[in-house]
Amino acid sequence: MIKSKDKIELPSSAELPESDGLPVDNELHILVPNFLGFILGFIWAERFDWFWGTNMGIYYSRSVHPRVPIVPDGFLSLGVERIRENRLRRSYVVWEENDIAPIFALEIVSLTPGGEYDEKMRRYSQLGSLYYLIYNPDFWQRDRREPFEMYRLVNGTYQRQIGEPFWMPEIGLGIGRSIGFHKGFQREWLYWFDERGNRYNSPEDTAILERQQRELAEQEANQLKSLLARYQNRFGELAENE
């Protein structure tokens, strides 16, 4: 723990920028983390001890550069207020969050490499995020990597994990890739999963599945009606011939 004197000398969230000001070069950097946060809001609707941030600066260094953030595409913190003092966060300042660092961090690799496999990995280990996911759906062959790489912090060093969806017991959720619907697009997205590997659908997924089920039921009902009509006509013809 840092001393109260040191805390007073650190900048407050009101003084710090919301982000690093760097634009993203891929729409997935916005869509994917927002999608995860949206679904999480339904899964944990009754809970208020968590916070999901998207493209938001995390300030954690108490050394010479306390004003330099790391900005994940998405991150999750547990044991913090979902809304602090009835106000939305502009940034995530660790020394204002009871020194609770995000337990999960997400980086999505873009056209311009951003140090996801080295520099950012080092910084997330310094931050103390237990899980670090690198999602690389478009450039994994260029980078000679896998599209989905999960790492767990072990003795201060990230170790690659196997399995997908990957279950995170400390969070009570799994995460993995799956084809689904978001914003009218059907494509691969990141989803949350339960311990049995069942996917948590978005409301859009649920609505589309329900519509497809109704259409299938109507199709089967129409086929049954057509079949019954043919039998009735056939029986009618037989009766007339007797």
C-alpha cells in the first residue's frame, strides 16, 4: 500500500485525460469491447461491484510518469463501484479505486502493430492484471500468432493458457469466439460463456434465434397442412370411386 502522503501528491481523475488520444484504425476496437460490455450488463444486471471499461485510460504508475496511461480496448475490474459517487468515470485511476487493478485486459491487434505481444504485455504485468487476452482475428498470420491468445499472470510473468472458451474462475466467466449477430452483422465476435461452455447470447442473438424458431415452426406447420390436404384429397378420390 502507498502512504497517504504519496496519494495526496498523485493527480486526481479530474486532472487526467480520459485516454491517450490515439485513434483506433479498426472498427473492431470499438465494436468488440462494447459488445462484451453490453452483454455483461445483462449477465450482471443485479450486481454493482464491477466495472467494464472500453478504450479508457488506466492510470496506475506512482513513479515518474503517473500521468501516462495504458489504454486497453476493454478491461474488467471486480470489487469496485459500478458507478462512483453517482458519476460516470472519465478514466480508471487505480489509486482512487482502493488500489484495485483490472483483473482482465483485452487488446485487439490492428493493422498497425501496437506492442500487444511485448511492451503492452510488460505493462499489464506491472499493472497486475491477472488475465490478458490478445484477440487477433485479421492479422494473426502476419504476426505468426494465434487469433485467440489468453495469458495468466503467474509470479509476475504472463504464461500462455490453452482452451477456448477459456474459463476464468476468479471472475466466474469464460470468454471465447463464436459466430453471432451484433449491429446487424453476422460474424465472429468475442462472447462470455458459463462454466459449462454455454454462450451468453446478446438480446439481438436471442431475438434472431426466436424469429428463426418461429419461422421454422410456421414452415413445419404449413408442410403438415399441405400433407393433410393431399391425404384428404386422396381419400376423397378413393371414396368417389367406390
